[in-house]
Amino acid sequence: MQPKLSKKFPWKKLENLVKKALKKEKTGHDYDHAKRTVKNALLIAKHYKKVDYDVLIASCWLHDIVSKPSKIHHRIAAKKAAQILKKFNFPKDKIKAVQHAIINHNRAFSLEKPTPISKLSLEAKLLYDADMLDAIGAVGLIRAISFVLHTPQYQDMPYFVSKKDKLDQSFYGNVKYLIEISKRMMTPPGKKLGKQRAKILKDFLRELEKEC
Ligand SMILES: [Fe+2]
Ligand SMILES: [Fe+2]
């Protein structure tokens, strides 16, 4: 089934805007990540009947539209997304819905108290799962390496210290956290895909333990 997208909205222009804005992004939050997030979202959304595809696809394209990723980038991206969509004459209520999805996409890394899952829209859950799917699996592994190499505070991070390593303590701890995330998907199809993709990370960690 083809997703029902508003024909009036300039989707290609939005995609090109994201491509241009994220051209210099090197930490794995680039145009290709946004594009894969759209792809992942469509993979999950096809299992649902009542999806607002305008909100979902706009949220996927714009969820990381910031110059530098940080623990509050969801807030910055939500603000920027509203400005962009307003210029494109996106309906007001849908802009609010996009902001809701974007604000809640970073709950696995943000320091803010997360909104209860029961209060999230379907599109917010779909964006969350689609984004997280791109943080695990083969692509997730490449992005994790890219993130560490291009983020000054993580550049000297050791590969492995002990099996107890946490997110910020080693690359091993970083990948271990990604496996944790794969268990926290919000939708059943997202959970299924998350489990499949996490396998490559588990195999990688087992090998890393042995070699280190
Ligand atoms: Fe993000
Ligand atoms: Fe993202």
C-alpha cells in the first residue's frame, strides 16, 4: 500500500532542504540517516491503518535538523522544524503533531523525564522506533563508530575496559547501551525488527570481549 501523503506539500523540496542543511554533519545524524529513518518508519507504519503520513514523514525528515547533535537536540530540532514547515504552509495542527513526535524521539539519550508512552501519538512512537532502528544493526555499528570519532568528548574513549562498561565509558559500553535500546521499541513491528538488528551488535560485542 502506498502511503497517503498530501499532494500539495513540496516533499522533494523538504528533502533537498534537509540534504543541504545536514551536508557537513559527520556524527551519523546526516541526510542519509534521515532518509533511512523515513524508510524504517514506512516499514513499521504499513502494519497500522490510521497513520498520518504527512506528520510521520515530515517528522522523520526533520527530527535531527540541528547543526550539532546534543542531549537537547530534540528541542532545537522541534523548533526549527516548526519554522521550516510554517514556511511551507504545512497545516498548524500538523506542525504541532510533528513537534510532539520530534520532542519525544530522543528519550533514550535525553536527560529529561520522558513523556509516558501512553501519552505519545502513534506517529511519535513510529518515529521513535524508526530512528532507533537506525542506531542498531550494521548501520548502527557504523554510526556508533562515526559518532565516537567525530565527537570531541568521546574521541579518546577506550575500546573496552570491562563487561560492566557504561554508555560513556568505552566503545563496548556504548554498543552495549544500543542493545538495551533495541529492547525498548514501542511498537510490536519495531520490537521485531529491533531484535533482528540487535543480533549483529551482540555478535560484535562477544568478539570484542574475546579480542580485548
Ligand atoms: Fe536525534
Ligand atoms: Fe535520528
